[in-house]
Amino acid sequence: MTDQELRSTLISRIDHLETTLQAACARVGRTRAEVQLVAVSKTVSARVIRIMREMGITDFGESRPQVLWSKAEEIADVNWHLIGHLQRNKIERTAPLLHLMHTLDSTRLATSLNEEQLRKSRPPLSVIIEVNLTRESNKGGFSPEEVPPLGEFLASLPGIRIAGFMTMAAYSDNPESSRSTFAELRQLRDAMQQSWGNRFDLSQLSMGMSNDYAVAVEEGATLIRPGTTLFNGLESE
Ligand SMILES: *Cc1c(COP(=O)(O)O)cnc(C)c1O
């Protein structure tokens, strides 16, 4: 595809997503500005991301740190979100590139991220706690029971700033089947905001992918993570 063909393909996909998103916001009395689009670019090249960036999309999600490193070298002025597992030996190269990390999945990772930010005298890294609400063994994240006792520990780490919670619903063709999982994440967040108190601002809820982002917005998502609906078929571009 030429740049122009790619641009027009992306424009119509973004238009479709925006229409769906605004309708979902309207159904529950939210504004579009309350929801940040994180375009999950893990299947496409830096070229596709660059064209999308030129169209005004600012935030991109990558699941593999090494891929994020190489794309970040090629494209400036993008907010990078990590949406996959981060091994501790990749923290040093990854942390300085990140706008937001959606996948805090262990206390060891929290400790190491904290140490790295303090060692480099960087401002706190914004991180979101991943919760495995569906209890699927192939998914990362804390189990819901593990979350409440984390408050004291996380409050003792000045190098990271906890911004909220992230989850993935079980895969299904029917987006409605994600609703109870998303509602559960919101309820967990509300409960933790109450019990952990105002040392934390847990306002971010990262939930909703291509098939279920409208339901996620209805249930309070502030960050949505669609990939396929934007980039399907563009893997070779
Ligand atoms: C791949 C991925 C997405 C995007 O999924 P699509 O179904 O392609 O929209 C969102 N979140 C996470 C954590 C992912 O790994």
C-alpha cells in the first residue's frame, strides 16, 4: 500500500471506532474526553504507527518490550504504553520509554521498577495493576484476593505511582459476556480507593479490546486497548 492508501484505510477505521465510542459514552452519560484511546500496534510496523501519529493518534500499546524499543527508536513524540509482561532484566531499557505501564503483575516487579526510578533520579513511573479476574492460567496479573493487602506495600514505593487497574475479559464473540468482568474491575477499584485512601489516585481503568471496548466504556473504562479493529490486514505494511 502507498502511504495514501494506508492513510485512507486508517481514517475509515478510526471513524468507525470514534462513532462506536461516542455512542457508548452517550448511552451512559460520559464524555468522549474521559476515555483515552490506546491503539494496540503490536502487529504493525513503525511505518503504520508513524502514519497514524501524523493523523493525530498519540497513544500506542505494545506487548513486547524489545519490539517497543525498536519502534520507539524509529518514531518520536508518541506516548508508549506497555500492555504485556515486563521481565525485570528489561526494566532498565523499557522504563525510560514508557508513558504508562498497564501490567504491574508482581510485587518483585514493583520493587525493581521503584529502585530503577530512584537510582536514575527519575520522576515516579505511572503504573496500572493488572488483575486476572477470569483466573485463566495463561493470563498474567494478581488474583483479586491478592490486591487488597498490596496497599501498604505500594504506598512505600516513591518511584512508582499507582494509577488504577487493568484487566482482560475472557475471549468471546459476544461482547456482553465481558460486562460482568469489567464491572468487577470497577468495583474492585472503588473498594481499593476507599480502603487504601487518598494516598492513591486510582482513577484509571484499562479495559476493552476490539471486540468489547464499547461495553468497557459503558462500565467505566478510561483507557481502551483496541488492536485488530484498527490494524487487521496491515501486518505486512
Ligand atoms: C493484543 C492485546 C490487545 C488488543 O487486542 P485486539 O483483540 O487485537 O483488539 C489489548 N490488550 C492486550 C493486553 C493485548 O495483548
